[in-house]
Amino acid sequence: MRKKYAAGNWKMNKTFNEGQILFSEVTNMVKDELVNPNVKVVMAVPAPYLSSFSKLINTDKVSIAAQNCHPKESGAYTGEVSVGMLKSVGVEYVIIGHSERREYFGETDEFIAAKVDALLAGGLTPIFCCGETLAQREAGIHFDFVKGQFTNALFHLDADALQKVVIAYEPIWAIGTGVTASSEQAQEMHKVLRDHLASKYGQEVADNISILYGGSVGAGNAKELFAMPDVDGGLVGGASLKSRDFTEIAKSFPA
Ligand code: PEP
């Protein structure tokens, strides 16, 4: 059975002290309350906090993630953080290809593909984000656009490597807007993407890959979304900043 995820993306929020409280609260609640052994809780915190917060983890139900990395091993890349650096402070997962990085920092599929390679070479798990704009959906090109993002950034991998990637489908029109995709819209896209993976790698490989949904997931809609057969959890922004809400999201998977 493929792994289920509640992954929180804090983005550029919380001071160190606020973050420490939030991180500890989630870790403790998850340790005490999360009973589904197939669910992993991941928190992607701001880079300066990674080293310290990784030491607060007191259960293997929780892992810490970075929100970005640079594909090069080291060198003159001022302000950037390498995979090796992240690994050395206990990071296990790294979000890449988030629409905010694509839009505000001009990240291309090619650059994201290089990050995928660097992460897999370093033994860390990429959480690869993809998703269409509202205009693309309204023009009816959303399936082809997101399939193209896969093809460009992932299809150079062999099957073993691909199965180490976690996917997050995040329609841009649903991120931070309070407008969530319906569970049917999420399921429809996830199925299209799984079929796209199956067309290149075969059904067995495609069935092993966790595909998360992201876009205004909250404690009130997670159950319905996570009940969909191809939705393997959520990448959660705003609601991951509230410990009780995020823990409830992690507890929203069907038994
Ligand atoms: C995100 O940024 O990955 C995200 C899904 O944000 P939100 O849950 O706030 O829409």
C-alpha cells in the first residue's frame, strides 16, 4: 500500500520561538493521537530552523522537510542551501517546484529536474509540486499542462528513482485562496497523472507513487479529499500553521 502524507508547508511564517511551539505541539499530538501506521506527517519549516527543530522530533510518525534546495553540491551560490547541508541537519524531504518558486523566482522545469536528481543522489525525498493556473483550466489545457510538467521534470528518471518521489498536485487557483478543488476535481487530475505515469513506467510503478493534493486543504475538507482513491494525502499551507487543525488533517485518512 502506498504511503499517505500530511505535509505542512509553513512558507515564510513564524519566528523561531513561535515555530518551536508549533512544531513541538504537532509532534506531541501526532505521537499521541495518530494511529494509522501508514501515515507520515512532514513539516516543511523555514531553513534557519531545520537543525534545531529536527531535534524536537520524538516519533517516527513525523519528519522534517526543507522548502527548497539548490542542485549544486557546493560553491559560489550565495544564499543557497545544498542537499548535503540539509541532510546533515536531519532533513528527509524537500519541497521542490512549488508554484510560488516557479512564479516569483523563475524556476523552470529544467532547474527543478536538476533538483530532483540532486535530492535522489543525496538520499532525500523530493516532494515535487505541479499544477495549473485558472486560465489554463478554463482553456481546457490543464491536463496536458500538468502532464507536461511531469514529462519535463521527472520522465528522465528510471522506475526505481521515480518511485522515491512524492508528487503534490497543487492547482494554483486553489493555493491560499480558500477555494479548494472539489474532491472530484482532485481525483480526476490525480487519476490522469497516475495514468500518465503508468503509460511510461507501467501500472505497478504508478500505483506505488503517492500523489498529494494541495490547495486550501483544511480540517473541514481533508476527510472528503483523502477518501478519493488516487488522493494520497495533502500538502497543506495555511492550515499547517495551526497545530490542532494540522493534526486533525493528519487524522483524516480512511482507516
Ligand atoms: C501550498 O502553498 O502548498 C498550499 C497548498 O497552501 P494553502 O493550503 O494555504 O492553500
